[in-house]
Amino acid sequence: MGIISKDIGLDLGTSNIRIHIKGKGIVLSEPTVVAINKITGEILAVGNQAKEMVGRTPDNIIAVKPLKDGVIADFDGTRMLIQTLISSVIPKSLFSKPRLVVSIPAGITDVEERAVQGVAYKAGAKDVFLMEEAMAAAIGAGIKVEQPEGSMIVDIGGGTSEMAVLSLGGIVVSNSIKVAGDRIDRDIIEYIKQNFNVIIGEGEAEDVKKQIGAATSAMTDEKMIIKGRNLTSGLPQTITITTEDIKNAMSDALYEILRVIKLTLEQTPPEIAADIMERGIVLSGGCSQIKNLDRFINEETGIPVFLAENPENCVLKGLGMALDSIEILKKTTLARKR
Ligand SMILES: Nc1ncnc2c1ncn2[C@@H]1O[C@H](COP(=O)(O)OP(=O)(O)OP(=O)(O)O)[C@@H](O)[C@H]1O
Ligand SMILES: [Mg+2]
């Protein structure tokens, strides 16, 4: 091994792809998007560049999310994305094959798991370790996963929400559902369609969720003016949306997440469940930042809830911490089946 480390942590998220290099920390975070020429199928750009390209270029260039609901939907697009971004952060001359640790959602099928490994090997990795996203999130959130006391992490991202109870470096119970940021955005679009007869874009839906969305209507009721298109006339229209609207629009998704949190607790052995009652639930992932979400889960479960620091980066930070300690890496990654 030279002075430049070749150990890479890769958080291949549905919304964002993030890269950590051992010894350097987080070196990259870009949207999980590829720009494709619709006619030739050629991949023209990835990440930020792909996102910027769309709308400013001819109609035949479209943006595609190569991951859907936490798993790879477009193999070539994902491989290009990983390859391009990894080579952008590692100088070419030093790009001998890196060791990769990649996060995956709990409960992905063997086929999906092999797709992740396949993409990573094809993108040039020498070795690929897989770690469950919830395990990585817990480590990154600062939970001492190797302790015997049980702890619980809930990572709410773009494609999936992961719930896991951990103890002694292992996952005791875990569940993963395809209800997270993307589904919430879709529900907001549907709600506005039904209640205002206006269609808005995914970007607008995401903006209102982040800016005025809240899980409970405690505190202020904010307003936001957004642009859409009237469904009847087809003409542009501006509407005023309130926190209450977004709370209602998000309600089904949030109760679904809550249901699986409760289910996970029910599946937990009583001694460990008692630890969690006392120590609380830790939230991570981009969507854990929805206002009052911690309060909502606390009120509905009666268990203390804490929001992790930099919740969006917990998974990547956890992967990085595992790379720093071969012992943690061995203990927390899944057995490789290559
Ligand atoms: N301040 C915020 N408030 C509410 N939601 C937010 C905020 N910031 C980001 N999000 C949402 O978080 C989601 C992205 O989270 P994250 O980056 O953790 O997902 P991911 O890791 O790419 O996805 P996954 O792990 O599900 O594959 C998006 O839906 C985004 O709209
Ligand atoms: Mg994630």
C-alpha cells in the first residue's frame, strides 16, 4: 500500500451518491442522476453535471435516476455513475483497484445484492464489502454498536426507510420499506392535484416538503407560494400552500413509517426493547430532517427520539469508520458471496 489509500466508502443512495476515502473523509456528494440521450441511449453526464444539463439542452436529453426504491434499476447508468465519480476523486495514475465498502438496504434480494456487487466490480473495485445501510447509519450516528445494550436506528432516505435494532455489533431485527422522501414527494403532488386542481413538478414538491413540511402541526403554520399548471385550463397557476396541507399530504407515509417502527419494536426481544425504551431511537437520513418528525415519533411511541448530527451523512460516515477499523469492518459487513 502506498501513501494514497485505496479504501473507499460508497453510499449509493436513491437520491444522493456519496464517497468517502480513507484518510480524507467525505470527498463527494452528488445527486444520483444520469443524463441520457433518449435517441441513442448514450450516457452523457452523471451527478451534478447531469442535473444541470437537463432543461438547458435539447429535449432528447433526459435525466434518469438509475436507482429506484433503494435498488439498482439501471445497471449501466449506475456503473457509469460510480466509475465516473470514483475516477474524479482518485487521480488516474493512482487508480489501481480500490477496496469498496458499499451500503445496501435491508431485505434486498440476492439478485439485487449481486447487482450492487457486479456494478462495483465492473466499476473497477478489487474487493467489495456490503454493509446494511442501517448498520452504517448507526455507526455513523455515534451509536456504540458493539455494546451488549440494544439500540435502535431509523434511517429515512429518498427511496427507503430502514429500521434496525442493534446489539453486540449485529442487527437483531431489521425492516426496510419503500416509503421515504420520493414517496412523500409523490403524495404531495397527488394531494395538490386533488385539492387545488393543479399539477406541480417533483422539484416543487420536494421544496415544499423541505421548507414548510412538518409532521405535526405544533408551532407555526407557514405558507409558501408555488407554481404549477391548472389541470382544467392547462395554464400556469400560482397557489398558496400551508404547513397544514403538507402535513396532511405526508400523513399516510409517516404513519406507514411509524407502523414499521412499532413492528420492529414488537419483533425485538424484551430485554433489548427495554434498553431502547430507556436509550431512545436515533433518526438519520435526509428525511429525518422533516420538521417535528422526532416529536411525532416520540408522541406516538412514548420513546425518546434523537436526531443524529448531520443526519444525511451518517451512512457514509459509518462506512468510513468501518474502513478505519478492520475489526469493525469484519464484524459489521455481510458475508461475501462471490
Ligand atoms: N431539510 C430537509 N427536510 C426534509 N427532507 C429533506 C431535507 N433535506 C433532504 N431531504 C430529503 O431527504 C431525501 C434524501 O435523503 P438521503 O440523502 O438520506 O437519501 P438516499 O440515501 O439518497 O436514499 P436511500 O437511502 O433511501 O437510498 C430526499 O427525499 C430529500 O428531499
Ligand atoms: Mg441512504
